[in-house]
Amino acid sequence: MRTTSETATTGTTGMTGTAGGTRATGGEGTAVPGVPALDGLRVLDLATLFAGPMAATLLGDFGAEVIKVEHPRRPDPSRGHGPAKDGVGLWWKVLGRNKRTVTLDLSAPGGRDALLRLAATADVVIENFRPGTLERWDLGWPELSAANPRLVLARVTAFGQFGPYARRPGFGTLAEAMSGFAAVTGAPEAPPTLPPFGLADGVAGLATAYAVLTALTAREHTGAGQVVDMAIIEPILAVLGPHPTWYDQLGYVQERTGNRSANNAPRNTYRTADGTWVAVSTSAQSVAERVLRLVGRPELIEEPWFATGADRAAHADVLDEAVGSWIAARSRAEVLAAFEEAQAAAAPVQDVRDVLADPQYQALDTVTTVADPELGPLRMQNVLFRLSATPGAIRWAGRPHGADTDEVLTELGYAPADIAALRAEGAL
């Protein structure tokens, strides 16, 4: 980990240190000044698409210097994923924020040498090539750790570094299918349902950031780096809860229940009189009782089956009819006001337009505005959480492909002639 004084400050053309909201706890949302929590940490993001790059983004949000390394002729596919404005991919603007961008062909001798020189200055390398790819380029753990014994190498793949599937191509969708997530998602009579976004990749990105910080903490005790082996199929299985234990001990296999829960009821989405939807949850017994009193069905509370969440779930048809008919006769605003007064749990089912207008999200600055030299002001999710003394911040949105290549190589000691030679070789 480098000290603050060693962090490069040159070449920030088009970047700003105040582009997005700083996230700190404080009176009435006032940011508390302080050095970012991960200041002085250097991360090399060699990964593509979502899980590995998201981990690097999360580290960059809290002050790590992230250098995004892309192939000179094949940029990270996330740059072209989803909608674009004026030819600029918007997903990349979020995923690439707080990263300097360089191009290196790691399979070329000059690109390999430059990567090793970069690794010697770094704390973390994040990659998601198929197992064996870095080794084929003589950039495996033996070479990287020889260049920097304190380096942490995070290897993010679909199936992990070993096992029968290790060398198969894979994406988060396969993890959502294999983990059991899709099998329990959707209506009972409908096919298994995949999420319409990168859920497994997002969970794996969070897990990878956690793993990297764990390895860096261990380095404080041992003085040495290590390898993180992150299989995307595993974190999503972890957040599914006790399914393996249920099956191991009881032979129980959870089935699809739609919006209902096997553990409590009423729990569903309900349509309001003005054509919108609200979600109701009654995980606590006291809340379930408040909901039934609110909707005018207190007699159901006296039923013997109402005493436990599982028994209530077995009578979900009765409870859904009671709650659903009451909600159907009222507007969403009326429903939410009544639930709040009764201290019962309900929330509107919101699309992105509602999210941006939601007063709680606005108060938290959950979606903040970032100044971008390519697109002007643009809105995106803020950093993930607030710290009172060492807040994170969005310093700039995703940069153009290779925008910082010359600058970063110059910092490593390359002369202009050296950079020109690498470019002629095709390594940049």
C-alpha cells in the first residue's frame, strides 16, 4: 500500500475530484472531510464485464487508485453493453468510474513487461480470464508474486480455478441457474425465472471486494500477498440461505412460490385502486396482527393457524384475499399512509422513475449527479455506504478507452520513444 504522497496526481485532464456526492454520515447530510479509507491502495483491473470490474469499482469508490487495463483492440465489452448516448456506453460510465484507463496486449512481450512493472507498484490485481490464460502469457502467480511478494491476486471465474468445470466458459446467468436461485424464483406454475440484470455478477463483485480486503488485512500480519479464488457460482449460493442445510437435515427442497413466502403470510404484491402496486411483508408476528386489524379482519388473528409464520403461509389464500381486497379499494397513497399509521410494513413497487423521485433516496443522495466531460451531468448510483470519517466519493465517471495509457507508462519510467515502440509493436 502506497502512502498518500506517493499517489500520482498528474494527468487528470477531464477528471474531477468533486464530480459526485461524497458519502459520509453527518448532520443533515453534511460531508465530513477526511482521507478516503483506501487512499494509497493501487488496484489493477484486468477483468471484463461485471463481477471483477465491479469489485474494482467498489474499491475505487473509497479511494483506491484503480488502473483499468484493456486490450488495445478489444475493449471491455461492458463499454458496449446496454443503451448508449452519442455512441458512449452508459453502463461503462458507472462501472468505469474512478478508474484510469490504459491499453496493454498482455500476450505481447512489451505488454507483458509493462504489466509486470505495473504489478510491482500495485497492491491488488483483479482478473477474470479462464484458468491457465495468465499462465500461458507467463503472467501467473509465480511471475506476479516474484515481481511483488505483497501482491494480492483476485481471480474471478465462473467455476473457480479447479474442478471439472474450471475451464468452461461461463457467465453470471449460469450461476443463477446452477445455484438454485432460478429454481425457486417465479410462480409455481411458471418456468424457473432468471433475473433481468446481473445478479450473480453483482453478488460476486461484492464478495470479491470483501475477499480482497480480507487478504490485504492478512497481509498486515504476514507481510505477504496471496491468491483469491472467487467462483461466481458460490456467492449467490451463499445468499440463498439455508437451502443445503434444509435438504441435508430434512430432505426439504424449496419450490417456487411466486411472491409468497413459505415462512410467513401475508407476503405479496397487491394492486391498488389507481392501478399501481404495493408490497406487504409480515415477517414479525406483531406486524401480521397489525395488518389484519388494519384491513378489518381481526377475527383471523384468533385462528389457531395464525400463531406461526409457517402456518400463516399455509393459509396464504385467505390472507391474500383479506389484504388484497382492502388494498384494491384504495389508492396507493391511501394504502401507504394507512400502513404507516398502523406501523405495518408496506412499500410501493417502484420503477426507476419512482426511485429517482423517492424522497428517502433523495435524502440519502443514493442516486447522485456526476460531471462528465463526454456527456455532461449524468446520474448514477452513489457509493455503497456512508462512512463518518473516511467517506467514499465518485471522482469521475468511466473514462475513454486507453485515455491514460501514456500517462501511466510515463509514471513507470517509460520514455516517449519506449511508448512509441510499444505502440508500433501493437502492445498498446
